Amino acid sequence: MVLNWIFDSSHQKPEEEQNGHHQDKLLLEEQLEEKHNNPAQDKELFQGKLEEEQNEHDHNKMEKSEELTMNGENFDHKEDKQDHAPHLATLEANYREVSSFSVVDFELNSANWLNNINQQAQQRMLEGLNQIRQSLQADRVLVYAFNGDGSGQVLAESVDTRWSRAGTSFDLDYSLTEANCKPYYVVNDISTKSFPLCLVEALQALEAKAYIVIPIKYNDQLLGVLGAYQNANPRNWQESELRLMLNAAAQFRIPLEQTAFIRNSQFQQQQREKAVKQERALGKMLQQIRNAKEDERIFQIATYEGRKLLQADRLAVYRFDEDWGGKFIAESVSPGWTKLIDTMLVVKDTFLQENQGGRYKHGECFAVDDIYAVGHQACHIALLEQFEARAYAIAPIFIGDMAGDKKLWGLLGVYQNSGCRKWQKEEIELLRQLGLQIGIYKIVKGETIKMVKLVLLMISGNQG
């Protein structure tokens, strides 16, 4: 089996040919899913498609250099041509080297041929990143791929030995999407920019002071990003360096596409396994709640087991007062964080008071991935900062009677204090189910007390 990954900078294919290539790729993935029990047939099919894809693929021409400005960074053309002439010659020579990777030949057995394709593609990406870093004389160059939920992972990285590897620094970063990404980002000094806190933290983890980042897209799908970072000091990036990065990013589209099927399959499998595990754990937890006798024990089970299941920093039960103020009556919190029950006897959320429970009285749940990125009012952010929360999700707790009348009794809140968090729909549903069970327990307990009182009254009447 031959896997061709040829870095070649030439011309852009017509749009209809690109669309045809995309349709072929989708058909290939469907065929792979249908034929996963026949590895030999899969191997032959994938080999033919890879060779066809390589034979048909061409890359983008660069736009005119005078059009290359972004994020307020203007390139000094005079300095670029005069002072950096020797460096530019090196860039061009090394880019030709990056653009001429040889064909990789390897034998694939029927059991692990997809994994071998993935490993070989990652190896070629690493070789390409090494060449780019050397050409740019940068401290770090990496390629990052997105998962279906917007999270992602660093696939390959070339970094100077003075700096630590990125590892999972960006694995929970959700700030870049198909809808909001620009063609490229050039920043000469991050200290001069007003970035969202989550991005500042990610850049600090990378030890970066300047960067060029190129989103890698195909048919409006964001596959990943190619990034070059300067860590030692700010850097005045040159137009030729941006041009090299744009050309290189176009070459990385092929390996990202070729490995996307494998990565997406692995991600979906992990999500399915996680969902099954959570469902089983939720069932056991709900059974414990049903068997409990006292409020204190109910809340202890719900908050402690729920927090462990959601892998969060805090899970708390909040009860409304008559004026729609309220207080926390139960919580489980990870070590190192303040216990709200001990420090916040009364919570005044003016929005909830003015709206008498707001969206929660209609049974809605609400989740925020980053409190600083959703437009919360300053007073609301200040309150959440007292909770030490960076991300949170809330589910309502209703109580009522067997006749179906119910009212909003309180809220069940899960909080991530250590950083931003992309809440999954399965996690929100788990929180909703937990709030529902607490409400059911309160209803059943209330009806039981009423029945006991009624029986005692009847006995008392009969004795009289």
C-alpha cells in the first residue's frame, strides 16, 4: 500500500472539482463504515481513493502581498525587502524543501491499516513542522485538529528545547469556530491586545509572546489550525513569513482530512463509552436517592455523587425564599475551593428576584462555558466570582403535589472553577434528571407527611 502525501504549491482547482472531491470523501467514509468487517476490501478501497485524491489535488495560489494585513498588524515592506533579504532566501529555499516530501511506502495488515495511515500522516506532519520552524526561526510550530464538539487536540508539534511541549494546552479551547474564524491571525505582541481571558490563559500555557495562526478549512468546515509562536520576545512578523505559513497550511489540509475519519471515529466511540458509564452511574445514584430517608442524606448523595459523575469543582443545591432571594443549603466541593454554605448565608441575585426565577420557572436549563465571554452584567459576574466559578450549568428543582400543581423550589448548580468548560448536552441532561429526582423526592415526602397527618387526625377523631 502506498500513501502519497506530496506537499505541492500550485494552483487552485475549480470549485466544482473541490466539491466533487468532498463528495468522494464522504462516500469513502460511508463505505468504510459499511465495510468495517472486511479489512481487505477496505484496504483496496482506501488505497484507490488516496491515490485518486492525490492525483487530483492542487493548492491555492497566494494572493497579492499588498493585501496581506490582519488584526491591525501592518507589514513593513521596505524593511522586509532590505534587512531580511538573506532570511527570505532561506525561507524560500526551505519552503521548497517542505514542498517536496517524498512518497512514503509502507505495508499495512488487515487489522491495523487505518492506524498505520494515521501514524504515517502524523509523522509527515511532524517533519513538515520541523522544516517550518527552522525556516521561520520560531520557538514553536504546531498543528491542531478539532473534534465534532469544538474541542480538539494537538496532533503534532515542533518546539525548541528551551520550551516545554504544548501537550494538552489547547485541548479544551472552544473560542474558534467555522462562523467566527478569519483567514489568518498575526499578532506581534500579545500584551498589546485585549483578548478573552480563556485565550490569554491558553497563550500563557504556550509561553507565547507573538504568533501567526492559520485556520485550516475545507468547504466551510474548520479542520484545525497551523500556528507559529515566538516565546522569547515579541516579534515583528514579515509578509513573507505569513505567506510561507499560508502556503504551508494549505498543504496540511490533506493529512487532516485523511486522518479525520479515524479521529472522529475514536472521538465518537469515547463519547459513547462515556455516556454509557454516566447512565449506569446515574441509575445507581438515583436508586440511592430513592432509598434515602432524610433531606440531608438526599442532598449529600445528590451533590457528592453528582459532582464526581460530572467531574466538576462544585455541585450545590440553592433554595429560593419567598422574595426570590435564596441560599445554598447543600453542596459538594473539591479540595482547595471555598464552601459557599459556610460563607454565603444569603444570596441576592437581582435578576432572579426581578424575574421571579427567570427562565428556570419555565423548566429551562442554562449552561455557560466562560462567564467572561457571554455578556453577563458586571454585578452578575461579581456574584459568580464570589462562587469562584469560571463556567457553570443550572437546572431547576420543582416541587408540588400529586395533583400536578408545582412551583419552582430551587436550583441545582454545577460549577467549574479551574477554567472554561464546554458543557456537553449529555451532562446538562444528567443535571436535569438529578434536579428532577430531588423534586420528586420532595413531592413524595410532602404527600407522605400529609397522609400521616390525615391518618393521625382520623385516629384522633375516632378516639374522640
